[in-house]
Amino acid sequence: MAVTTQVPDLVTPTWDYAPAPEARTLATIEASYDLFIGGDFVAPIDGRRFTTVDPSTGEPLAEVAEAGAADVDKAVRAARRAFIRWSKLPGAERGKYLFRIARLLQERSRELAVLESIDNGKPIRETRDVDLPLVAAHFFHHAGWADKLAWAGYGPDPQPLGVAGQIIPWNFPLLMLAWKIAPALACGNTVVLKPAETTPLTALAFADICRQAELPAGVVNIVTGAGETGRALVEHPGVDKVAFTGSTEVGRSIQRALAGTGKRLTLELGGKAANVIFDDAPVDQAIEGIVNGIFFNQGHVCCAGSRLLVQESVHDAVVARLKRRLRTLRLGDPLDKNTDIGAINSAEQLDRITALVDAGQAEGAVMWQPECRLPERGWWHAPTVFTGVAQSHRIAREEIFGPVVSVLTFRTPSEAVAKANNTPYGLSAGVWTEKGSRILWMAQRLRAGVVWANTFNRFDPASPFGGYKESGFGREGGRHGLAAYLRTGADA
Ligand code: NAD
């Protein structure tokens, strides 16, 4: 088919929307939170606490307990005691608890969406329409597996591992919790979970849901804190399996710490995904896919399409349309239902993004941002497009984890594959073309755990997610995700 490289009319419609704020009062935020251990909220032994803040204003939200090694020990012991009965429950009984949790998550989804937006800074449109429905779906999905493990393809009698120590990042706080806790519980394990220090509130609300569901005490324990708390959990001898989602750097240190211990480990780490646009791609859909790929959740997405590979013949047209689309994005109050781009989660993350954006300019790439007024308080970054990017530039190699896309070009499918794979990461990739055969050809060659075709950032609990190379190992979701929480075959 003939390809048009003509740049379309670039007049951007502009109109104002009236504010449409979701009610902040839907979520109750306590002044102070304790640790959730053995079915109760308990104060940290040495009394240390830290503050979690609202990234859209920088204002403190609550004081949260900082678990020390003695608290982590208490939580692991509680999980171990609970394991004795939980692991013996028939799968159908465990499934009932998971179904109950899933339904409570649905019932409380408005409250949880508001709480997540306040603590994380992400738009309510996303927490309401993406995070919360997926969180509930993960519990429903795994509730269904709990009594069918013998038919999952892992032998007739797969066994739980024991106590899982789970550590999650701040970009999808409740969703990452669901990815970790739902399969662990379905398989008969008990857990000690540590949420990220900047986003602990929805995990603590989840603790309350566990109580509401009358989940047996100690099956789920939540210890809040930062890296030291995480390290204490990883190194605790009573932990049988560590599941970590976070940066490649911390993942490496965890792998080193666990070497030789016999503990099982899965690592879900960083990414630098290529989103590949061929000249026969449905351009309007592709533009939406590019926007969703890198500007969803402020680009705080491990599998974000942060390297945009555009076939040279359509580069100008795609970039022009992308800029036009970006002019219509609304940045601001995360609780406003019209907001597309919320706040950056922390001052540290904003510093990291800014440093890499500065490096992009210093190395000679061309930066573009739409006209966009940033709020005066809190942490914000305008959507940013870099063109003229070379593969050697830091913005093409390093994970920015912010609303910044680096545009590169290619001429042939082979060149697209070579450039897409030219990264130490291997988490995800996207392909936009009308040719089914080309999609399959690309998918076979892209070294990425997930390859999306004519879509991007699609998640489903039935579909395994995970990486190659420095993006980690192990899968979460689907039948494959169960294996990470089961002793199977010879090691059962
Ligand atoms: P991070 O590695 O700094 O922190 C992640 C978690 O690990 C936090 O809870 C933190 O407190 C804890 N932690 C820090 N140091 C630790 C230590 N020494 N031992 C044990 N725990 C420790 O990452 P982040 O900045 O919170 O998250 C962003 C990173 O997460 C990005 O690189 C992103 O790509 C990655 N991520 C990956 C996936 C995936 O599924 N592959 C999903 C989401 C985020």
C-alpha cells in the first residue's frame, strides 16, 4: 500500500474542561499507621516512623511505621505459624478467601482508587479504570486456580514453598501487591510483603481488607519501611522464597545476597522497551499506542515504550501527529477525572528524570515539550519527546522511568529488530503494522518477555509477564506465574 508521508493539518483543538474532581473524602487517611503482623496492627518495636507525602502537593499524608529487623522477624514467624494450617487447607477453601478478598476489593474500589491517587500521584482515571479492575481480576483469577493446581501441568501434587518475602515498588502499589499476594496464597504459601516507602497506604488498606475477609491471622503480613526493611526480609532465614519487583540495581544485590541459600527467587526489574512503528501501521491507533505506551502513569512503567522506533519514511508524519496529540494531554490534579498526566512520585524520581533529560540535550538530541503549565507545588514533569536520538545516547540506553520518549528511526525490519534488541533489558516491546506475518516475524526475534501487536501496555492475569536479561527472570500471571510459588516434580 502506498504510504503517505504528508504531514497532516496540525491545528490542535483547544478547549477548557470544567474541573471534575473525585471526592478526596472517599478515602480515610489515618494520622499514623502500624505494621500488620499476625492479623493485628502492631507498633514497631523501636518506635521509628517515616512520613508518606502527597506528591501532587508535597504535603505530608501520614506517619508510617518503619519495621526494623526485629519486626521483620516477628512477621516472618507469624507467617510461618500460619503456614502450618493455611498450606493444609483444601484448595477450594483457600479459593473462597481469595474470592472474598476480590469482592471486597471491588466493593471498596472507589476508596482505594482515591487513596492510590493521593499517595502515588497517578491520575484517578487510571487508578479507577486500570489499577483497581486489574487488582480485583488478579484475585479472581487466582481464586479460580486454588483448587485446580493439580491440573496446572506441574504434576499431580504440587506443594507450596512456605513463607514468601515479597518486595514491591511504588509505580503500581496495589497492582504489584496483587501480582505477588494472589498467586502466593492460591498456591498455599503465606507472605510478608514490604510496600515501597513512598506508597505504603493502599497496602495498609489491603491489610484491613484481609481482616474484613477474615483471612486467618498471619497468612498476610505487611511490613512498611525502606531498603533496610527490605534487606532484613530478604536475608531472614525463615523466608523460603523472595519475589522482588524494582530496579535492576537492587535486584542484583538481592541475587547476590541469596546465592547459595537455597531460597527461591524471582526478579521483575527495569526495562527500556522498543515500540516499533512500521510505515503500514494504522497511524491514529499507533499514536494512541505511543501515548499509552510512554505517558500512561507518567511513564513510571517498567514496560513503558520509552524507545520509539519509527520507520524512516513515516518519521516526520508520526512525530507531527504525536506532538499534536500531546498538546491535548492534561497535566495536573491527580484527583481530577480529566487529568491524563499526574505528579511524579517523589523529588528523587524527578531529579533522576531531569538529570537524564539534561543528558539528552547535552548529547545532542532535540527536545520538544508541549506548552504545559506545571503546578507550583509538588513534583511534575511535562511530557517530553526527543528526536534525533542516537543509540549511544543515555536517553536511548537507560531507563528514565518518566514521561519522556526517545525517537529513533529504522529502514528495514531487520534493522528494527537489531535496534530494538540493542539494550541490556528485555521486558517488553510493541509492533505496529497491518501485516500479521510481520508481527509474527518480529515477535520471534524480539528478545522481550512480552510483545504487544497493535496495542501496548495491555495486562491480563491470565497472561504471564516477566523479562529477559537485566529485566529479571521468572513470570508473574497465568499458569507460568504459579510455578514461582510451587514445589513441583522432582523438588516437590
Ligand atoms: P527500587 O529497587 O529502588 O525499590 C523497589 C523496592 O525495593 C522498594 O520497596 C524498596 O524499598 C526496596 N528496596 C530498596 N533497596 C533494597 C534492598 N537493598 N533490599 C531489599 N529491598 C530493597 O525500585 P523503585 O524505584 O521503587 O521502582 C522502580 C523500578 O522498578 C524501575 O526500575 C522499574 O522498571 C521497576 N519495576 C519493574 C516491574 C516489573 O514487573 N519488571 C514492575 C514495576 C517496576
